[in-house]
Amino acid sequence: MSGSRREFLKAGGVALAGLWLVPGREGAAVALSMPRTWPALEVIEMRSDALGTQVWFDPIGLFVRPGTTVRWIVRQNVHTATAYHPRNDHHALRIPTGATPWDSRFLVNPGDHFEVTLTVPGVYDYYCAPHEAVGMVGRIIVGQPGGPGAEPFGYWKGKAGTRDWRDVPDAARTAFPGIARIMSEHHVRVDGRRE
């Protein structure tokens, strides 16, 4: 290997055929896979069947890297995207401690949208205010699972300062996709829904 090529590799590596060549032990080059590029924006659609009897977020489960912006867009019906947080109508905390809670308020017209940029790693559970009781909820994992959203439902009961927190309704509890499934699939869609 020529001196200039060796010096180039020692200085930091080169991308070649999908691999990074970086200096290894005693100056030998080591090939590492290039990191997968992740979108800076992910879209979640707020859906409904024609009669409004079925409502859902699509995807219902999503894995993103920290710093990703998530945009909710109304396709049919009237919806909200609201974080499970005591500031939102005394709901139980199910987003990472230190993360900023959000509430889109009512999004009425098709195409209306709301977005947040998620930077704190962990599980973020959210709901649609008018449709939470029928199970219109979603789950986003940022970076890695953790925080209150990864805890069992009702984890907070009996803890100081949580007496007025509202429980997650049964229909919502059963609608959330599992953490392992989201980590495996990255985009979990609701099966069997028709417009």
C-alpha cells in the first residue's frame, strides 16, 4: 500500500462499495457497514372508515431515531394527536420523563396536520381525544425502548402526585402494538381496516 493511501486510511477512512474502511489495529484497514440512513420526517395518517365506525392511526407503531420529526395528517374524520401526559386532561404519563408533551387540538379538514420533533429516547404513547375510548392510540419508540411508556399500565398507582391521573381505557390498552413488534418491524400497520 502506498504511503499516501495508508495516510488517508489512518486519517479517518473512506467509503467504498457500501462499507467504511477505517484504521484498525496496527494500521490495518477494517471494513464496517455504513449506517442506514433514516428519514428526518415520518408521516402518520389519521384514518376512518366511511361511516366513522372505525378509526385508527396508520402506522399505529413506529420506530424512529432521535431528532426525527413526526407529522400526523388527517385523511378522514376529526382527530387529535395527544401525548399521554398529566398536562393533557390528567392522563397517566406514558412518554419519557423530560420529553415535552404535545396536543394537536382538533384537526378537522382532510390534509390538516400537526408535527413534533422527538429527541428524548424512549416509548411515546399517544391518543386521539375524541376516539381514545374506542382504541385510537399509537406508539412511537425513539432510539430505544424505555421510560414510563415501557412500564405496565397502572405502574403509577399509589405513587405521590398521581392520584388524579386517568387510566388508559381498556380498548386503548389492547390496541397498542407491542414494543418488540415495533422494534422488529419499525412500521406497524393496523390489519383489516377498510375505508
